[in-house]
Amino acid sequence: KLNHYFRCMKKPTLLILAAGMASRYGSMKQVDGFGPNGETIIDYSIHDAIKAGFGKITFIIKAEFENNFKAIFDSKLKGKVETDYVHQTFDLKKYGITEEIYREKPWGTGHAILEAKNQINEPFCVINADDYYGYDAFQKMADFLNNEANDNSYCMVGYKIGNTLSDNGAVSRGVCQTNDKGMLTAINERTKVYRKGDTIVYEEDGIESQLDENTPVSMNFWGFTPSVFDATEKLFVKFAADNADKPKSEFFIPLIADYYTKTGEASFKVIPTNEKWFGVTYKEDKPIVQECINQLIKDGVYPQKLW
């Protein structure tokens, strides 16, 4: 196929969601140092992505972060990978929305993807800036984007829930349901997931339900082709109208996945990984993340000095 030929010519892009306000963390955690030489979590993701064969890194940020990001990333990535910046803004006119809608925070991860529609022309994947995903996940994602992705076939990396929990208390997780072919059939956001003795439970309306240790969950690592932008724009325009009076409502990526799985317009392959996820939500998480990175360096996964 001709489009397959063109796709093979273009390496996939890594889209990093870094426009969040980091309110709970208390500072710009996206550029906080965790490695022995002040490496950010993003540095480790980019390192893994380059090794897996990604050709471009696109940062989605707020406009006022750009100089800060460029100072941290441009010089060390020069000659290694192409870099690009997209601003997540409150401007809705570009989507044909003329009504003024008051917002207290950005429009969410689904909207962040949409903001990159004019800058991405190749298969791409999306990750959070403040999460560690591991090389295996990037390798499997690159393989899918290079060989399987098309306008009806997307994917997400599914982490075993037992590998994603925090010692500091309950977490929210997108718990995935799959069919016998490993395709996504539903994602349910469980807002209170934690270990209780030897089991994992989630709590809803005061009722505890058990989850198997190997249940796949989404950590916001999604693979798409640019065809996702048209449907996402239509969904977002409707979402903005429906939530005009809710200044904190957010248009999340699972809403896009939900649309595709319900309409059958595209399927999502859930790619399993045994990688152990870690990330920072609260300031207290920082020493744990530093410890995890030091262990990975000791195990030879990363060099002492990344760049």
C-alpha cells in the first residue's frame, strides 16, 4: 500500500503532555530534577523513545513555559531528535466556537492532543510528562506505530494494576476491559484504588470491590494516526458546549477512546507491558521516584549521566 510506504519513511512522534498546572505538587513538576544530574522524568522517557526509534518529540505546554522548556531540552537533544512545541491555550475560535467560555484550568488531555493537529502528520503516541513508563513500553509502541497503526487501528499500553500503585495512599486508575483478542471494550475510571493486605481493592460509594493484580490499566500512553484529529475536534466542540457552565470539567483522552469503541470506527489494541510505572503526584513522591531511578541506574538500565 502506498500509505504504508510513506508511513515507513516517517518515524513516529512522541507527544508529551506537559501543560498541566501541577497544583497538588506545588511547583512545575514537569521540569523538576529526579536523576543524579538533575534529569527530569521526561528525560528518561525521551531517552527511551529515541532508543525505540521515535523521530520527533513534541511538547504540549503553556506558552509561558516555552523558554523554560527550551533551556532544559533543546541543547541536549540537538542532533539526537527533532523537537517541537505546541501551546495549549484557551482560544476556542480556531474550533469555530465563538461563545466566551470561562475556564479555571486547561481543557484536559483530549484537548491537548487536538492542539497539535497542525503539527503532526505521522503516527504518534501520547504520554504524561510526570510519569515513568519504561523502555519496553516505548519499544512496543514504536513497533505498533511502525507496523500496525492505521486510521481504524489505534492502541494503548496496558500496565498491570499491581505495578502502578502508590505506597502513599489511594490512586485513580483507568481500569480496562478487553475482549478475547486483547482489544479495548471499556475503560472505567476508578478514583480510589489501593492495596489492602494481599489484595487490591477499589472503593465506590463506600463499597469495596477486588481487582486482580494483573488487571490492565491505562497510564495515558496512547497510540494514534493523525486521523484521530477530525473526530476529536467534533467531540471537543460538543463537549465545550455541553460543559460551558462547568469551569473545571475536562475533556480526557478516554472520552475519545470511548467514542471509537462504541461507534466501531476504530479499535484500540491493549498492548501489555510488565514495566513498573512510577510518577509524581505529591511532593512526598519525589524521594521514591529518585530511589527508583537510582535503582534503574544500578541495574544498568540507564547510564549515570543520561546525556
